[in-house]
Amino acid sequence: MARYAAIAQELQDRGVARARNVPLGDYAEYLAAQVYGGTLAGNSVKSYDLLAADGRRVQVKARAVAPDTRPGASFSAFRSFDFDIAVLITFDSATYAVRQAREVPVADLETAGRYSAHINGRLLTITAGFQLGRDVTARFRAAGAR
């Protein structure tokens, strides 16, 4: 993953890619499946990414974080709340190592962040997101180490 992070950075430096997040979302969902068990949802399922072994619907949000990431940076927008928990994960942009992970109940997310009509969704900053829910960083780091 560190090699891919370096390639993604090079593509961004050359102006080929605008973000360092690909394939970060897929990797985050893979790690969530390792942590919670269950089955990854198909691409056509819009409300959640994982049906956990305990039956909870899990929405996964991932963000690569670099030293120059601004404090108000957001996760991708929440456009629906038809899930039970969200997992918010930040990764080091240079290595894709898990920096932090939080498990947040949907009820906490529905009022957090700010609504943007422009994108028709609720934006949650990294800072605000990591004040919610409970810390599950150790579980995600362990899954990444396997």
C-alpha cells in the first residue's frame, strides 16, 4: 500500500489525478470487513458499504491525510442515513497506514457537520468526526497488519 500511496502522490504531482484517495475507499471497506466480518455490499447499494456479521449496516468513510491537509478537511458527503454505524478512517497519505478510526452511530451523524445544498449532502470535517463515537483505531491497525 505504501508503494501505491507513492504512485498516487506522483500522479497528483504531475496533475494526472486530483486526489490521493484511490483505491483508499476500497481498502478502507476491506479493512472494515476484516474488523466487523460480514459481507461487502455491491456497488449498487448506496446507503451502506458492509453488512456486518452482527447484522449492522456499516457506512465507511476514508480520507488520506498529509502534513498539508487543512484542519477543516471533510470526509466525502453523507447523502443518506440508511445505515446503523459509520466508520471514519484517516490514513497517512504517504503510506496508507491507519492513523485513526472511529465508529459513530448514525444518530450522532444526522446532526453533525453541515448540510451543503450544492452537493446535496451533509459534510463532516475530520476534526468533528473524531469527536464522535468510539475509538476503534487499534482494531483497524491490527487488520491492516494482517
